[in-house]
Amino acid sequence: MVDVLITGGAGVVGSRLCQKFLSMGLSVRVLTLPGQGEVKRLPKEVEIFYADVTDPKTLSYAFQGVHTVCHLAAVILAKDRSAFERINYQGTKNVLLASKSAGVKRFLLVSSISVTYPVLTDYGLSKLQCETLVKNFGIPYTIVRPTLVVEETGGAEYMLFVKYLKKTPIVFLPGGGKCLKRPVPTEDLVSGIVMAATSPKALGKIYALGGSKVLSMAEMARISLERAGMHKKIHNIPLWICHILATLKQIFIPGSVSAKQALAGFWYNASPEIADAEKDLGYKPGTPF
């Protein structure tokens, strides 16, 4: 019997999950794409299976004898909109089918806080569809919704934000950076996922996993610049202007992400209450800022 299988387990969060589960005396198997150099970061005790969640034929053997599946494999940003349907939605469906066929006892989906946005991006919509799949598939489940994941070398959305802050001489923040976030350190997110995957109280529930502090995008920008030893003025640029510019970029530069996808993080707050996770799981996050 394998205690935990982690899809997408060679990534930043996945590799930390491996370490955490192993420290608890649990056996861990990782499912990752062939040719992924990131497998070098995995502990030697981890069993590695190479497969593609979009190809059901590659999956069945990896799920044999597995008790709990933690499903992380997903695409967050994509120039090809069909990737969200193919990888996130259909990939999750394939993983659920393989799990059910193998008799998996528990399924944890790592979703996203973006499913709560008033208007969904393609990514958010795909994750909401995944949640619906999981809730109705007949396998005991838990769903977690991470907020903005932050660490020095990880967190795709945050790293794009920092890259922008560093490369531009004057920082323009859409909407003045007033949008509120609850950034979470990777280690705290990992702890929350592990508790949600192992606690009996978590079955059939959905948890927001964020950090301890709510900060505006402008506050995060100022702190990030200070950490980089840079001093720049931060200026407001109205969101409607940003939307026009992002739309024009999509028209004239093939392969650009949609305006809705590019600006979602500046339109909507991602500062959910985490009281349920604190009460049920003993979740006690810090803040990366």
C-alpha cells in the first residue's frame, strides 16, 4: 500500500509535500511528466511514475495500491485557452477515473481562490469545474483553495509580479494596487494541505488556505522592492486603461494572454477568511511579508 500519490509532485509545492509526508512516516509516490528535470529535487525515498494526466492510458498503473491522492497537476497561465480545458478539467477527470478504478480511499484537490471571483478567468472556470467533478465523483474528498503563494524562488503569479516590479523604471499598478490579498508562505500552505489530506474532520469540506495577514497589492509591491534593494515610485493606472492596453496586446501580439486573465489579480480581492481551516485543522499560517 502507498499512503499518498501526488500528481504534479515535482513542482515547488509538490516537492515540499513529499518531504512533509515522509517526515510523518508515510510512503509517497509522485506522478510527473516525462523529462521533468525538477525530479532531482525530490527525496530519494519518493517513488516516481512518469505519466501525463491528459493521457488516461499512462495513468492506471501509478494509482494501484494508493490510499490518498493529492491532485496538484494543473496549468495556471496559458497562452492557449484550450489548455485549461484539456489539462485542468479533463486531466482531473482522468485522474479521478484512475483513482476510482484503483479503489483510492481519499482524494484531495488543490483548487484556487480564484473560483470565488465574481467574474471567472479561464483558469478559475476550469478549477470550479474540477471542484464540481470531485464533489460528485463518489470518492471521499477534500478541496483546498490556496491564495497567493509566495517564496523567494516559487509562486508563479508572485514571481511574475516581482519580475515586473524589477524591470520597469516606474511602477504602475492597476487600480493603484488597492486589491487585497492574503499571501501565504509555501511551507504554511504545504502544512495546510497535509492536514487537510489526513484529518477525518476535513472529509467533504472546502478550505481556503491563506496567510495570517491581509495586504494590498501596493503594500506587497513596496515590501518586495525594499527586499530587492530598489526604490521606485508606485503610480496608479486606472483599470479601464489597463484593460484596453491588455486587449490591444492580445490583438497585435499573437499568443498574449487575455485581458481578463492578465488583470484578474488586480480586479478582485483574494483575502478569504481562514477560520474553518484554523478550527478544523489547527492551521496556523504566518505571512511571507
